[in-house]
Amino acid sequence: MAEIHLNQIDPKNLQEQEDAFTAGALSVAILLNHQFNEPRYQYSRSIDPIVGVSFTGLFDFFVKAFGVEWLRWWEEGRPETEQGLAFKQQEAEYLNRWREIVHRVVWDYCDRHQLKRPNRCTTVQPSGTKSLLTGASPGWHPPKAQRFIRRVTFRKNDPVALACIDYGYNVVPSQSDKDENGNLLNDPFDPRCSEWLVEIPVSVLWADLPGADEIEIGKFSALAQMDFYMQVQKHYTRHNTSATIELRENEVESLGQRIYQAIETDEGYISAALLARFDDLQTFPRLPFEPISKQQYERLLEEVQQRRTTMNFHTALSRYDLGEMVEAGPAGCDSDKCMLPEQQPN
């Protein structure tokens, strides 16, 4: 697998895009030389070699490419107006170009090194926390908001989390840490606390684009999300596209009909996760993503600066991580989809 961070690429620079997807394609193609110790794995590879070049930050890329008018079209539900059809054609041109680059490069590498060609090379993998490394919106998805608090789950006293404290980020107990009355704990150093949430104020790269603040991303319809997902599935992906479509109760029937139509007419739909939107953040406190205003974002950033005791995160990490922490790092799953209560066996 390889992943291209599209938010770092200029939409007008076709050569830069060519170079990025070529690098991604070569980085996965070279892995086809790997020899598995397990015979059945090697046999599976011999009959069906699989590689995957993915991307993240697609939404950010298109905002840079098309501007606020593209966001307003999303707000309207991505209707097939004259402008909307023009947007969809341009989206498809980008996606098809990237797919063609990947397949050309992978197949050329395989031909030159006498390797069996994979018959499909493009995918969109799940990309949540990793996208934060460059401030990208995950995969093809819209961000949760222009500005939000990202809460990443760590075990208590994790070296990375301790370094985050020195770097100024706030830490609170996780959603699973409660007192005897069922109330959330507030002190991360409480003996009853087992997990930490590191709170990171995040702003998307285009948040200050004139007019962008007027768009309510959380109101984007499920059908609009489905439409954009299918653009990616049709024009880029040849494996599967990781997709989570967020919806409200009144959208269930219309989305169900659209999915049925996509299957019935063989549009290439494979699967998508469905996630209920939580408009009342007080009902579900300390969610992994919490939308905030520009004023809240600036205030939180100022508080981070006030708490910061070091300007070098690596130096902070070296104080706590002695290279012996096997399980150091974020929890295996810290997304909204993992917030359901654990079922206890009877």
C-alpha cells in the first residue's frame, strides 16, 4: 500500500501529480518481489498479485482546484446543473488521470522485471489519524468542519501522550473512564482513569478561504456524499473505496434507494459504512471530532502555546520513550465507529 497526500499537491501542476502517483506506484510495485515464507501466501500472490495506491486529502485538493463555488455546490446537494456537470467532469478527469498513471507505472515495472501484472492497482484505504500528519481530510471524505478538536486515544501514561502534554496539548480521560455514579472523570491522573484523550485543535488548510466559513460541512447530505464516493469508485478505484457516509434519520430511505439503484444498475458500488450524525454534542461528549468556531480554535491554540514547555516534540518524546515501549502510540481504533459500548458475554 502507498498513500498520496493530495492536500500537499498543486491542482494546476500536472507534473507534480505525475511524480507523486509514479512514486506511489513504484513503492508498491517493488514489494511484488517479496518472497513469503508461508507457501499458501506465496501461491496466492502468484495467481493474484495485489497492490494498492491510495490517496487522502481529495476534498482539500478539489477545494483548492475549484474554490468556494465547489463547496456551495456541495451544500446544494451536488445537483446535476450545468455548473455541477462541469465540476463532475473535472473531478473525473483528475481521478482517471491518476488511475492511469498508477496502472501504467506498475505494469511497466512488472514487465521489465518479469513479474505478473496485478489486474487492479488503485484503492482508497481507511485514513484517519494518519491524515493528521499533513492536515488532510481523510481519504475522499469531507472534513468534520473547517475547524475542530481531534481527540486521539492513548493508554494512560503513554510516552507519546506524555510528550503531547509537554508540547501543550490538553489531555482528558477517555469516554470509558467514569466514576461510581457513571459520570465522566475529569482528571487524567485519577487512579480510576485507564485511557487518555489528547485534544488537538485542527484547522483545514482552506479554512480561511473567503466564504468558506459560511459553508456548514456538517449539513452535507448523505446523497451528496454518496455521489462523491461513487465518483471515486467509478473513475479511480479498482479495488474498493473505504467509505463512511454520515446520515440523519430522515435520509435513511433516500440513501437506501440510491444504494439499491447503484447495485441494480451495476455502477461499481461495493460497500460503504453508514454512521449516524450526532448534532447534539452534549449527548455524546468527547467524540473523536468536535466542530468548533474560529474563535474557539484561536483560543485553544493560545492555550496550547501557554502550556507548552518545549518547542521540540522529539525532545519531549525522548524524555519518556526509552525505545522499549512495544505498544506505544494511538489506540488501535479511535474513530466514531468504535464508540459503541462493549458487549459483555452472557
